[in-house]
Amino acid sequence: MFGRKRSFFVAVVCLLPLFDAFPGEDDTLRVHRLPVVEVIETSTPSSFISSFPVQSLSGNELSQINASQLSDAVKRFSGVTVKDYGGIGGMKTVSIRSLGANHTAVSYDGVTLNDCQTGQIDISRYTLTNVKLLSLTIGQNETIFQPAALFASAGVLSIVTCDPYFTPGKPVNLQAALKTGSFGYVMPSLRIEQKVSDRLSLTAHAEWQKAEGDYPYALRNGDSTVHRNRRNSDVDQINTELNIYYNLSSGGSLKAKGYGFWSDRGLPGTVKYYTDNYIQRLDDRTLFAQVRYEQPFGPFALLVNSKYSYLYTRYTNDDPAQISEDDRYTQRISYLSVAGKMDLSSCLQASVATDYTHQYLYTNYMTSGAPQRNTSQSVLAVAYATKAINATGSMLFTSVDEKVTLNKGGHDYIRLSPTFSLSASPGWKPLRLRAMYKENFRAPSFNDLYFERVGNRDLVPEKARQVNVGVTYADDFSGLLSYLSFTADTYYNRVDDKIVTVPRGNMFNWSVLNYGAVEIKGVELTMAADIDLITGHTLALSGGYTYQKAIDITEKTSRTYGDQLPYTPRHSCNGHASYTSPWFVVSYNMFASGKRYYLPQNKKTNEVEAYQEHSITLSHAFHIDQSTIHLQAECINMFDSNYELVRNFPMPGRSYRLSVSYNY
């Protein structure tokens, strides 16, 4: 048991020798906006070097893609499924390559966010206005100097917030912004950066977001169509953040963060049979504090991260036609990570990291047993990088110990999870080949195990395997076309002992089961091009396409054998075009998805229709002395497409937003 084991076990993996078989040349590529990038340490070199598929959006790009929330931006990444339950107030979760939201880690400034109740991160709780980089990595980040928890998932959605930057003689920066738009949407925000001394600086960010969410939608029932307005989709929430940055005289750095989130929102229910009068409410409180300490010692470096989180959720349902509910959940999560990195040579690095997490959940349902979980994660990783070859290998050891105060005891899990990746140039510099293999697992959440009337205490963890093989190309040119890049990846995933929730008798009585196996095959394509029209006029183009065949292979005699998984389209694509001139910037964005099924059986009555969404943005910036005023107008879903991401949860149609920001 974990409580009787005080030491952490570090697994050791032997890697085959890698040789620099291809002599390198100086890299003369210029820096460009790319849909896919690699991150090694703090730099972002050309995307085609990466052995893991990585997609990213910078702060400037986020302002051009009509994104008011994180989920709006994440939808632009290839291979991603965002479950959106309608409007601003609806919950939003992210799944990578059909592996499920529980296999996606969300990192906030280098530390994973955690929810032991559901195992899924609702990204609607986190603001987009304070983000300087949003990236999605399939597998894991090629940076091996990081906490062990970031090696443990099928992919990582990384949120990097803005760091302060001060020009000489200007110790204070100020940014104030106001957005307003359709359906009662209003969002003021304020950010202040203060340089206290050469070593100490502070930042504070606050944002209030409010919306009625009463957007119109069309409900089809046979040959008739009824037009209504969405109900109970309002939201009133506040995000606050305080950061302290301190540069040590020894060359190290210390960063402390405090984060607060308060939300009162309606839960928009399903829309069917002309009924959408729901009154369920959800109150959320999320508070966390984290500290990051990094210190170099010659060829060695030390990284320490610590975090404490408090999450409170209250769900109420006062519908007189149903049983009154007042459910309250409190989570307390403590986390500590220690990592070390050693430069063994100019091209070889090794790192070791150990994480410890304690999770506690209390509910007002006494049958839940107030579960507690202690998780230890230790990883040994090696990275080899030259101009011709990038390779990484890691072995993650995970130990989970669980205790429950009532009824049957908790669970213990021990797992080893290897990962290998390689990117190499075949000799022609702009072209590279890459491959990746990764194993990981996810333990059942507390809801899966202990939720009243639903939980199954006999569940075992899901086990997933990922294989990716791809080719990348990126090069500069002189003339009209100044830059061109593309990536093509094919992948295979398999999930065993998949955890699913199925109805048992009626829609109010469900079971959670380990349900056989899932096989996922797919292809992802991305491209980007920069076109220099005339002096001061440029056109940037980018796009992506995803094909996914994600099927149930549990039992050949089953009615769902070979059927596509729910909410997984076979085809999806996105595109972006941005025209920049000395006077204004205009951007066009589109996203399209093929048909999906909302139940495991692929038949016509279970279809969710294909859809397209097109949006356009016009912006202009005024520069006055040391200040900048930025104006922006947006038209979202300009063709008024009526569609759903989740069955019977209609999304908003055409809407408009205006924003003004002041930077000093």
C-alpha cells in the first residue's frame, strides 16, 4: 500500500544508440507563424523538426480566429473533438484522436490542472484573454525537463499565460479591454504589470464575463420546424490571477501564481419535444496557488513545482416535475514535483522527475465514502538532438493507492508506460520523417467508482497505445510565395478496458462498465503559406484536415461491432486566411465536420448532422505615443448555420462582437 511505502521507484529504460548519420548545415529558416511547432526548453524552432505532432496558436493568432473562449480556439486544432453542451454556460471538454477527455492533460503554466471527481477538465473555466500561447501536443512534449505528470497522458493541451515585458524607463504596463456582443454578452478585463526592481515584478489580471445566452435556434420535428430561444444558458463568472516573478542572483528564477474562479451558470438541457424549460444551476469555485522554482548548476538544472487546489461545485435542480436535488462536491488536491536535467554532451540530455499528488473528494452523499487517492509518478527520459536527428525515450512509473471510508476499500494500481519518438532528415533539408510510440493508462475517476447509483467499484484502468508516423516539410522562398510548410501524419490507437456509461433499464438508471476494446485509425494533414503581395501587404493561409476511423472491436457478434464511436466524425477540416495591410487586418476562419452518431449504433436515427461554421474579423490599431488602441469587429457563424456538437444541444447561430482594448 502507498501509505506504507515512503520511497519512490524510478524505472530505467535502455535506449538503442543513436548516431548523427547526416551532417548538418546552418539553419537559415526565418521565424513564421505555423500551425505546428516544437518546443525544446524555452525556444520554438521550426515545426518540421518535432518528432511529436504539435499544433499551436500565439496570442496574435488567437485574436484573429473569433475565439472568446478556450474551446473556440481548440476547435481549430486537427484531430481534436470538443464536446460543447451549448452556449457560453455549457461544459466543454477536449478529446484527442478519439481517446476520450480523460486521456487529455491540460497544463496551466507548466502544471497540470486536476479534477479527481470526473477526470475531465472543463476548459470553459479558464480565460483566453491572458494567454500568449496555446498548444496541443500528441503524445508528449519533446521537452524532457518537465514534471512527470506531463508524460502520463495521450496528449497535452498547454496554456501559457503572458509574462511581463518592460521597456527602459517604463516600469508599468496597463491593458484594459471591453468586449460586447450578441445575446447579452459583455466582458471587461484589466491587466497590470509592475516592475518593482530589476529582479522583482508583479502582474495582476481580472476578467468578468456575463451573458444571457438566449440565442435563437430551430427545432425540427418531422416536417415542421419551430423557432425558439435558448433558455437557462446564462453565465456570470469572474477570473482573477496574481503572479510574482523573481530572478535570483544565482541565475535561477522563482514564479508564484494565485488563481481564482467564481461562476454561477445555468445548465442548458436537451431540446426535444418542444421542451427546453430547464432550471438546473451550477455554482463553481476554483482556487489554486502554485510555485515554480528553476535553478541551473552548470550542466545540471533543477525544477521544482508545487500546487494546492480547492474546487467546490454545487448542482441544484428545483424543477417541481422532478426530484429536488442539491448536490455539493468539495475537492482538495496537493501536488509536488521535483525534476532534474543533466547535459551529458552537446547533443544528449537526460532527466529524471518525481511527482506526488494527493486527492480528496467530499460530497453530501454519505454513500460516496469520501475517497482519497495518492499518486506517485516517476520518469526517466533521454533526448538526443542534432540538426539531422531528434529522438526521445522515456519510461514512466505510476503507483496509485486509494482509500474509502465506507463499504468496500479502495484500489491500488501500478503501471509502467514507455514512450519512444524519432525525427530524422533523409538528406534533403526541408523534408523530415518522424515516428512515435507511446503507452499510457488512465485510472477510473471518483465518479466512475463511487457516484451514487452509478459507480462501479470493480472497474479497472483503461489502457491505451499510440503509434504515429509522419512526414513534415518547411522552407523559405524568395518572390511571391515566401514560405510554405505542410505535415502529414497517420496514426493508430488502441484502447483496452474502455470505461463507458450505459443505460440500465431506463434513462435514470445507468451502469459504468469496462467495455472491451476500441481501434482508432486516422490521417492528419496541415499546411501553411505566407504570400508577400506588395510592400506592407501580406496574405497568410493555413488549414488542416482529419480523417478518423474510430470503431468498436469488442465482440464480433455485437450490433455495434465495427461502428464509429459516438461524436467522432470521419471527416473534419479547418481553414484560416489573414490579410494584413498598413490600415487594417481582415481574417476569415472556417470549420467543418462530417456527420456523427450520438449513440454507439450507427443508424440513421442516431445521426448528428454535418455542419460548417464561417466567421470573419476586421481589426485596426492606433498608436499614440506609448499607447495603442486596438479596435475589432467580428461576425461569428456568418451564414447562420444551425448545428449541434452534442445531440439536442443547439449551438448559437449568427452573432456579432465588438471589442476595444487600450495598451499602455
